[in-house]
Amino acid sequence: MRSVENELLAELYRRYRRELYLYLYSLCGSAPLAEDLLQETFLKALLSLSESHSNMRAWLYLVGRNLCFNYCRKEKLKVSLEALPEPSGGEPQAVLDRLLEDEKKRTLYQALGQLERKKREVLVLQYFGGLSQKEIAAILQISPENVRVLACRARRELKIYLEVRGYDLS
């Protein structure tokens, strides 16, 4: 019985580690903290793993989210996004292309950082986590309709933020 649970946990880790890490990073803005929270999330899964959870993926996101907010509350940290690393080496055109791409990412991260926390979470879960509105609703403990409304408002705010900065989104 225990080996079946270990196999399930290993499969969950393999399948969701990367996307859960990105989500946790988007919440805390710290790579080492996101890694610690990721490990603690899977430790909790190991300790309380049961097949009674109908959606293990959403449950992992919820556990990770709660761990992050508990940590931030305890440490009284302000959630922020870190700057992207500077590009290094390569052909001049490749470096220029990379700089332009990094600038777009940086602007997107800044735009996401301007959103209210719940709106930012909805977009990160939806676009980077690939979760459905129903799954996001379960994680954030709101209705699927509220998720839809928050996502719509967040996209509108992102569009305005980017257009004001000269990005053509048509």
C-alpha cells in the first residue's frame, strides 16, 4: 500500500513540480523561498496523501498557496516580483533579440505586479498553471463566475497598462 502512495507522490511531483514552482515564485518573488515552499508542499502531500482528494493538482496548489501566505504573514514580507537576470554572451543579433524579449517579459511581470493579488493569482493560475476556472475557484475559494470576472478585469487592466507604455496589442 505504501509503495503505491510513494509512486503516486513521485508521479505528482514529476507532473506538477515545475508549474507549482512557477506559481509559488509568482506569489513570493523569491526563488529559494519558492523552492522551500515547493518541497514543503510535497512533504505535506506525503504526510497526508489520500486518494479521497478528487483533484490532487488543485489540492497541491491550495496547499502551496496556504504555505506561502502563512510564511509571508509570519515574516511580514511584501509579495513582489524580482527583476529578470541580464542576458549574457552570444552573437550581437541574438543578444539584441534576447534583450528585447527580456524587456517584454520584464514589462509583463511589472504589469502583473500592478494587479490586485487575487487578479494576479487568477491570471498566473490560468495562463501559467493551465488550470480551469473550476480548479482556480477551488484553490482561491471563490465561485467560478468570480474567477471569470476577475480574469476579465485583470486582462483589461494589463491591456491598459501595456498600451500606456506604448505596446501595440492589436
